[in-house]
Amino acid sequence: MLKVEGIVKSYKTGGFFAKERQNILRNISFECGSGECLGIIGESGSGKSTLGRLVLGIEKPDRGTVRLNGENVLHRTVRLGHLSAVFQDYTSSINPYFTVEEAILEPITAQRKSRAEDRSKVELLLNQVGLNPSYMSKHAHELSGGEAQRVCIARAISTEPECIVLDEAVSSLDVSVQIQVLKLLKELKELYNMSYIFITHDLQAAAYICDRIIIFRDGQIEETVEAQRLKDVQSPYARKLLNSLITF
Amino acid sequence: MRIVHNLSKDKLASLSLIIAVAIILVGICAPVFAPHDPNEVNMKLRYAGPSWEYLLGNDHLGRSVLSRLIYGIRPSMLWVLVALGISVGIGSVAGFIAGYFKGKADTVIMRLCDVMLSFPGYVMTLAVVGILGAGLTNIMIAFVVMKWAWFARVIRTSVMQYSEMDYVKFAQACGISHFKIITKHIIPVTLSDIAVIASGSMCSMILQISGLSFLGLGIQAPNAEWGMMLNEARGVMFTRPELMLAPGLAIVIVVSAFNFLADGLQVALDPQLRTSSKKLRTNEVEKSTYEYAGG
């Protein structure tokens, strides 16, 4: 369904006339099936967030394509209503001038669907992410981190997209809230049959929610492994990553 | 509405706002408020002191100083406002394009701004006046040509900061059009920055236009303008210093009002909602000192 083919991305380093380029992503290809949760795990600076932006069509790859149902995601009409995102930083994820209701309705109104049922739709979504409908009129700064992230999730699922990119979506929440949000994401996935691309540095969170995990290093795919068989990883880097986990 | 409410808590800023609005209104309705024709010469009343009929006295041609002061609001403030509006408009468009789309558009616009900003302000204005001739319109043209680049720069910085926000990224990812993103997400948050820098640079423009009129390059006689009134009173500076007082004070009051208003706006527009306002503030201070220095 979502198909990433041979993506290459590099950024210029230095000034206007600089020729040097830093390669962030080198020839990445993978596929994410319908209803699948694909984890992308890597250290900071491994290029996983850049990959997220390319998958979302916000940035243009130097080479290669990202296709959603066979169409290039760089066209915004392809993304409209079919692709969505949740980001790490909940403080800047919601426009400070928007109420929760406006924020959640934003992707829906962009699709120009009927307006009459909007309010009840927002109520339903808030209920689904475990928030009271009274949150509707609140502004972003009145929400706690977990609440803001729930609003972001409600906003992301509002158009019932086929695929959501979760870029470190739970990483900035505290552990007890993390598990709640992960559970919520799991439930919603079953409910709407969406696929997730779950970008994180947290192996445990990824192991909990993902079906398949891509281990990412220096802009390259180190290994792809089924989540159940995570213990059987082959490459030395993946082994090292697994062993460095703190276990209690 | 929130802005007005916040501003009303700051006494100095609300007073400045009232003064600025009042002066603008008086300027627009100058024929109603002016007791005499500002260009009516009456040699009998040459250098006459204040009287009930002529509250601020008469100048070297016996013209009513008060009327000239009131008519002087038009070029000194209203036309400056127009020029400011146009340059902010051009600067905003350029700044939004550069800051939002980045890449090549940004490079081209910013290099253009660099070129414009590398000329000292007064020299450019004098050059434009030299080519097109003296007069208010030409000075306005020179102002717009010079100022837009500066606005574009500042607005670009502000837009760039906000276009990195996750809610903008989310909107882009959802496939919402750029135009809608700019109008719904970026303009509301940058508007406060634009208001602050615009009111701040209003002062420098008023001073500049008065300065140029003082040099005789601005508005032409017999039309009234504060800088020119100062110039006309210059000849009798020691025998009749009070003639300099009225236009001088008018300039001081207007410039201070706009300065205090700019300060007040900065505070009023700083909700706890804004995450990066501190960073932005220091940025602005640097920019505005830069502008005054550059003239």
C-alpha cells in the first residue's frame, strides 16, 4: 500500500556555494502493507525523522519515490485524507490560537466534507482517545502532555486515513502515559484498520506495538525483522542495540 | 480583542494609542479642526504671539501656526502610514514567500534584500529625489523602495520560525494547501510581530520625512509639514524660539507615542501561549537598533 522505493536524500553542508553534501538517507526501500504497523528504529541522527518527512511528502527526496496506493505522495491531493501524522513535540503540535475542536476539524474541513455532523464527530473522536468532550473548547496551553498528544492522535485519525506516520509520538511522554497512548494506538488501529509507520528510538515501545521492525543506522536499513522474532536478529549492530536495553 | 484587553492594562501604551488615534483622526478631518486656512497669508499678523483667534500665534507670513500644524499631520503622519502600509505589504509578501517556501525563492529574495540594504538609507532617498525631483510622492516612493527589504528580512525570520512548528508540518502532511496553511497558521502568529516592527519603524519614518522636509527635499511650500515648519522657523530661532516649539513638540509627541505603543504592543502580544517569544524579542531589539543606525 505504502511503497518506498530507492530513496536518497542529502543536505548541503556549509554555505551558499558549498559543494559538499551530507548523505542522510542512502537508497532506502521498504513497503508497508495495509493494517500493518511498521517500526523504524534508530539512534538519534540516523536519519529516521528525515525519512518520516519524506514519507509524509513534506520534503522532496533527491532520488526515489514514495507511493501511496501507487500514487506519488508529493502531490498533496494524494495525501489529503489518506495520510496523517503525529509528531513528538506536543507543545508545538497544536496551533496556540486554535481550540481543540478547531484543531481536530482542520483535516476534515480540508476535505470539504459536510459540516453538520462536525461537532458530534469531534465528540466521538475525543471519546475514542479517552478525553472528555468538554475539552473541545480548550486551547493547547491548557492541556497536559498526554492530553495534547491524545488530541493530536484524534486529529490524525479524524479523516480515517490509511496510513499514519508516528514520529517519536510517545517519546516525550512519561512512562505511565506512554503505555496508555500505545494501548490507545493499538485499539484504534484495530478499529480503523490503519497502518502505522512508527518511528522511534525506543525499542520496547516498538516491540510492543509493531508487527515488523526496521533497524536503521546511518541512513541505511540494517535489518528488517518480525517483532515476534526480535530476539533472533542477525546483524551485529542490531544485537548490540538489543543488548544495550536496560532490563529490570 | 485579547490584544486590546492586554493593552488597556498598560496605561502608558493605552495613552499612546489614544494619542496616535486622535492625531490621525484630526489629520483626516483637518478642515474641520483647523480654525483657519493654513496657507492664508496675513502680513499684518507677522510673528504675532498667541491670541484667542490664533491659539499658537502666527508665522513669518502671518499664517496660523495651529492650522498649519493640523494640516501638517497629513504628510507627516498619514502619508507616512500609507508608505509604511505599502512597504509592509510588499515586505510581507516577499518575507512569507522566502520564509515559507525557502530554497531558491528564499535565496533570490534575500540576496535582493541584501542589495537593497547595503545602501545607506538617506543616500538612496537622496538619489531617488535627485532623479525624480523633490516632492512628497517621490520621497514616499523612495521610502517604499528602501523599506520593504528590511521588512521582508524581519518577517522572513519570523515566518521561518513558525513554519518549522509541528502544526504546520502536520497541516502539510495532511495535504492542506500552502495558501490555507499560510492564512490559517502562519499569518495569525506572525501578525503580532509585524504589528510591533511596523509601529516601531513608524517613528523612524516620521523623523526621516521631517528631516527631508527640513532640508527642503520633501513637501513643497506653501503646503504645511512639520519638518518644513521647523525649517521656516529656523531663521528666527533666537528671536522667536516659540515658533520652533510647536512643530518640534508635535514630532516629539508623535514619535514617543509610537515608540511607547510599540513597547506596549510587545508586552500585550506576548501571551503565555507563545513558546518562543523570548527568543524573538531579542531578535527584534537587535533588528530595530540596526534600523535606527542604518537610518
